[in-house]
Amino acid sequence: MIEVNSFAELRTTAPAKSGDIALLKRYYDKDSTFRGGGNFVGFVTTTLPADDSGTVAVGSGFYWKRVINDYDEVNILHFGAKGDGYTDDSGAFKLMMSWAQTCSSSCKDLGVRFPGGKFLINPIDLSASELPFFYLYGDSNPQGGIPRTTIISDKSTSPVFKVQARRTAIKGISWNGQASADVSANKSVITSAMCSNQQPFFENTTVAGEIVLISCFRGQNNGGTIFKLLDTLDSKFDQIYTINTYGRVFDVGWSDTVKGVWDHSTAIELSNANFQYGYGDATLMMPRVTQGVLRNVWIEHTRAPGDLNNGQWLIDALSLEDCSSPLILDHARVQLRQLNLQAGASLSQGTSTTRWLSGYEAGWRREESFGTLMTGSMRAGWYTGYKITNTSSADKWYKLGKVFMPKENQQWIIEMIGKVSSDAVTGTAGSPVTSVSSCSSYLGISRCATAIYADIRHHGTPAVLDIKYNRIGVTTTEIWVKLKAASGDTMFNLKSTGPTRFESGECSLFTPDLTETTDITTIGTNTPAARMSMHNGLAGVGANEKGVLTLATTPATAPTTTTAAGYITVNINGTDRKIAYY
């Protein structure tokens, strides 16, 4: 085996015969890191291939070809990159890029691969013509938040990589923009003029559909935008981590290309990401993104978390913490689950931006363990609720639970649906108190000025025979109901005027119990007032605690004759009576 100390020496070292093996110890002579080497096979011939400064070294009447068992083994060091953090390695990048595009007719989508280390890359502009693909790989660290490959800014104003690529993949890269800004003196968002440099990292100018896959990426100290994209399609950003960012992390726009109606971007999934200490005007500038998904994303200590206005988003497990401006979801179509808003963080669902989505489409729904909030309609096959059941031969007491009322004059209404027995509804109804019919009972509980009070009314013949409640201070009450023997299931639901968890940390709360109470000495001693009324503010009917029907109506003048104009029939306590009218 022939041993050589540099790629340059390989070009001047001829094999004795075709098939000889040369060991390249390192790419550069006297390089103490011994990187960029490998095994080469020699060929003696007058038909020479092109020297690509990485996999083929050409001499006079011979050439050496690198032994490559797997294309993934080839990286930028094999094309002369130094990876020391201060030598410009853009030349080596271009060499490997050229090799990746031409090395195999059966494997065309190879990219440029970096090993672990720090690499200074001066701006590379490949946007003059469209590329079918642009793939950029770093060292494969399974911990996506700490890639071992770092690309360092040269502090210029041009993007490190500017491409026109239909398909892009970036994986395992850490970007250090080497920018700084005085965030103590400047309390508002940091502008580019306030940054020590404004270099962007990556820009893709392809229109009418670009597919971008970014994973295991870390960004820090950027004065310009990290990723500038437009007209996205089938794009996925996973394991993205940033800290101390002064420009945007993602800036996704659209080209307004007429063919295909590219007045928006589409199909973006952003998952498993953490963005910390963002000081620019938006960490995520992604308006008009249709078919968007955010999953397991955390944005914290950030002045402007982002703008997703007029988009269509499914958002799962999003956490916003200590963000001085809201995440903008104006005019958006949004479904949220498990949203965490901490330390003053908030969402904007206003109208400050221009509407793009139809007003018929816009709206949002939020689902949490403590409730559901939505702006649109809801259709269900049927509704149910909490249930208590008495199928025994004896009347029984049950504890419904307790309600908490943080606000004065707050009310709870408990609607209970249950019929007194399985008796058939037959004959003609007499007394409304005893005639068998289906029933809804309404228990009202109010936090009054000095204590909690309750009232009850029934529509029909209830399974609920009695109700008791127990006051706990002026904010909480426990509730018991007595169910008729063999009444079966009684279902109940609750409504309240008080604040929900969406509005306040200390919110209205119902704590269900639903157990049978056998020790009647533990049951509360307060009885709801048996009163009801139905009126229009001018006239109405009601019933009071003494069992008296009450009536409010406009007084009439005395009739001019004692002869009745007619009679109406009214059933009073089970007997039909006649009442004259004039």
C-alpha cells in the first residue's frame, strides 16, 4: 500500500499498476487533525476523468479514485474543508455539491454532508436556476437540540445559502449567527439596525411549490432571518431549537404566482420545537398557511412569538411562557388542544390584520381538560350528563357534589331530568303537582350578598322528592337530592354565570360526588325556596313557598254589566272550575 500525506501529493504519486491502493492520511500536509483522508484505488490510463478534488485525483497518465462503500460516508472534509471555524470552507462545499449532483445516475438526490465541527461558510448563491434538490446534512446526533455540526456566520448581509430548490432537506445543523444586540436598553422588539450583523441563514426562492424538510436544527445569535421560504408544500420542521434570536426564525410567505393560485403557503408541520429568548418582530412569521400543524411547541421569554393570521392550523400542546406580545391568530381557522399560557402569555384572535380567509371559514375551537371553547356551531346526535340511579324499592339520598362561586351574585343552574315513576301517561292531567308526566327540574343556586341561597322549580312530576344544601362560607355549597324509589336514572347538567378557567385562574368549579348518602345526619339542613315565575316584565304567573299560585297583570276597570260574556274552565286542585269573564 502506498501512503501519501495530502490530496495534492496524491495527484503526483503514480500507481505502479491499476488496482494499487493508496492510503491518504489527511487532505492537507502537516494537518495535525488528520482529517479528509481515506483509501484510493489507482488506475493507469490515458483516458482520464475530471479531477473533483475529493473523490478523484488526476495525475499524468493515471488517476486515483476514492473507495466509497456508502455515499453517506463522504463529507465536506474529503473535498478540502478544514472545519476550524475561521477558514472559509465554501469552496469545499461547492466541490462536494457538484460531486453530489453528478456522482451517480441511479442515486441523484445526494447532498452535502458535514461531520462534527465548526465551519465558516461564506455566502453561497445557487438561486440563478432551479435545482431539483438541495440537501444539507450535519453530524447525526440523536439529540436534535444539540447538533455537533455548527456553521458560523461571516457577518455579511447575504444568506449563507440562497437556493432555488424544489426540494430541500436540512438536518443536524447548528447555526451561530454571531450577532448581538442591546436587549437591556431596547425594551421593544429588536430591529435589524440594532444588531451587530444581519446575516440570514437560508433562503429558498422557488415559487409554485417548494418542499422543505428541516430537522434536528439549532439556531442562535441570528441578526437576520434563519429560514426564509415561500409557497411551501408538504413541508415538515421537527426538533427545532433556538435561543437568543434577534431576527425571525421562520419567515414563510407566498409569491402570488397566478398558475396554481399561490397566494398562500400550505402543508407545514412544525413539531417538537423550543424557541427561547426571541427578541425580533416575530419568531414564527407564518401568515396564510393552510393545512398547518403545530405539535409540541414551546415559545418562551420571547417579545413577539409570531404571526399566524389567516391560517388554517391544528395546534396541539403549544406552550407560551413569558411572551410580552400575543401569538397572532387573527382571522384564522384554528383548533387548539392542551394550550398552556404562562407568565402573561396570550393569543390574539382579533381583527387587526386584513382578512384573507372567508368570514364563513374563520373561527376557532379550544379543547382542554377543564373545558371546551368554540366560536362555531355544534351538532350532536343527543346529549347526556351526570347520572344518579335509584332502582331500589326505597327512597334514597344522593350527594351530587359541591359548587364553588368566586364571584358575588354568581349563579348555578342545575337541570335534572328524571320522572317520578314508570307509570304510563294516561287520562287527562289534573293537578300539575301530581299528574304523571316527564319532568325537568331546575335548581338555582345564587351567591348573594351575605350567604348562598337556592330555589327549585319543576316542569312535570320529578324523581327528585327533596333537596338539601349546606353552605361552606359564602363561596361554596354542597348539594343532596332525594330520589324516588324505582325512579331509575336521573341525569343532570350544570350552567353558571361565573368565570371559566379560560377567563380566570380562580374559576367556577363543580366537584361531583354522585354517591348514596346513608348517614342522613351528614346531609345539609338548608332547603331551597319552592318558587317559580314566568313573565315578560309586565305580566306573568308564578307559585310561591306557601303553595299559592301568583299572578301579575294589568288592573281592569269594573264591568258595566253583571252578565258574564262567557266562562273559561280552570282545573283547581284536580277539579274543573268555571271562571266568568266580562
